[in-house]
Amino acid sequence: MNMTLCYVCGWNFKETYSGGDICSCCGSEYDFSDCLEKEEILEKYCGNDKEKLHIIAPELDGVDDEEEVARDITWRFLRLAWVKKGCPFKWAKEEGIENWTIKDAKKQLDVIGYKYDSLVPLANKIISD
């Protein structure tokens, strides 16, 4: 599948991206940031709180800790971390973006099927660096 929209934040790359490409907006690196095992997600995003993990990704309940998690689930955690940080545009100057606002982020998220307001409660449950 050829994609031009970031799976995490909805940024339009305007060209097809692939492994190793980094989103200018959220900073996610494809085939790197999104390659995580369950135990990494549990530690990095849930502070080893299995109840938090269950609330955010109940489909991981039966998954072994060392098993790599499906990309759509890792994108969920990357998206929530981005939302928790206030949806910053990582390399706005390089992209010629001025006056980036949460309203812009909401529009991007809408394009990929996510409502900012519904992400915030889950984003507030995770820890982020």
C-alpha cells in the first residue's frame, strides 16, 4: 500500500514514504519507532501498569511480552504520546509551518479517522518522555 499520510498524526508527506522515513510533524520513524514488543509498550507508555495497557489496548491481553505488537497498535501509542505532548510540529521551520495550532492537529487527525477530543482521555493515561 502506498501511503502519503502519516499513520500516527495524519501529516501529508506529499510523496510515498517507507521504512526509515521520519514524519516532520510527529517525529515517528517508520520501521523503527513503530516496531515494539508488548513489554516495551508496557514499560515506555504504561509505566508497567497492566491495567493501563488493558484500557488502551485490550487486544494485547493474550499476547506474550516478547511478541512484536501489530503496527496499528504501536501507532496508537505513538499517537497518544504525541497528543499528550500537545501535538507539537517537530520540524515546523524546516517545513515552512508557521503558527501551528491544536486546530491544525485536529484537522490532520480527522483525515486519518481520529477525533482529538476522544484521544485526550487515553493520552492522559500514558506516560511520555
